[in-house]
Amino acid sequence: MKQKNTYSLLVNSEEKNRSMFEISVYGLLVASMAFSALAFATQSVVLPGKSKSPASAASSIEEPAQPVLIAARG
């Protein structure tokens, strides 16, 4: 009688429907990881004190507010 090793027992006892389900779940997992990595990689980041262009840096400088004179009634 030929003895079967553990690997051959596992291969012969594998459920075919379960393997198709596992393949689809693992495929969805990989696709979602790729999508989230792509979304993270294409996200823009603006650091404080940095601007995209010199023109936008000049326009972002604010002038000090001028005091408003209020006319007194009376």
C-alpha cells in the first residue's frame, strides 16, 4: 500500500467551489488595494508656505486692513 503524504491529501481534498470564491475575494482585495494606492499617489499636497506658482504667491499676500471711520451721530 502506498502511503500518501500530507500535501497530496490536501490537494485531493480541496473544494473546487471554495477555491473559486477565494480567487474572487483575493482578486477584489488586490483591486481595491491598487485603487486606494492610485488614489493616494495622485492626491495633491500643499505644504504651508509653499505655493504652486510665483504668481499665486504674490496674490496670496494680504494687505493690512485699513481702519474704517464711523461717523458719529448727534
